[in-house]
Amino acid sequence: MLVRDFMTTEVTALQDTDSLLDARMVFVRSNFRHVPVLRGKQLVGVVTEHDVKQFAPSLMSGVRAEEYNQVLETTPISRAMTRDPVTVRPDQLVFEAATTLYTRRLGCLPVVDSGELVGIVTTTDMLRLLVRIIREQGLVAEGTSAPSS
């Protein structure tokens, strides 16, 4: 099975000039934990929900809400993102993608073809595939249910 057969192709991405607030809003409005960051159509990074939380000041430290919002509104994603993320190609084996996610302890792999983002594969995608394989191989007792996707 190839990455192109399994990847998510409708990818939400942000531009490197977008703010941390833009990223925060994507995370709040979706169940995403990773968002690819582009410069035009070229992948330049990945920002995670954790990156945004780490970069923003803690409200528990006594910073006023206005100051907190100011930091999120004025800080470009490029300051908090992981630059030059590990990627895969659509023609690579899913096994290779899974091995990379596992050995590098990554949450996602952007899928890049000719320098452009064409999809994404996440650990959640891999778990969905694992559940499917287990069911197809009959490795689970009859009547056992798994959460629906």
C-alpha cells in the first residue's frame, strides 16, 4: 500500500506569515493537532497545538488577557513552527511512513510531491489503518466493536 492510497488530501494549512492566533483558531475549531505551514505553495514547516501553547505566555503567570492576545495576534507562526519537517512522498510505502512516525516519534508527516504539499499522514491515520487491518485479518473476536471514525 502506498502513502497516496491512504493520505488525507484535504489538508488545512496556514501561511508562514499567519499569526499564532490564526493557528490557535484552527486548533480550537477542529480536532487537528498539527497544521502544515506554507510559503506560497511550498511546505516550510509544521506548527502544532503544543507549539502554540509553549510559545504563548501562560495566563497562570499573571499576564493580562490583553497581553496574551497581543502576543498571539502579533507573533507569526514562523517563530513557533518546526522548520523543514520530515516529509514523505506519495509513492512511498505506508510501511515506510509508519516506521518514520514511530522511530522519529512524530505526530504527522506532510506528503510532498515536487516541493508542494499534497497530503498528510498522522498517527491517528495509522491507528485507523491498524484497526482496519486487524478487522480484515480476523484478529479480533466476533462482536468486538471499535470506536467509529
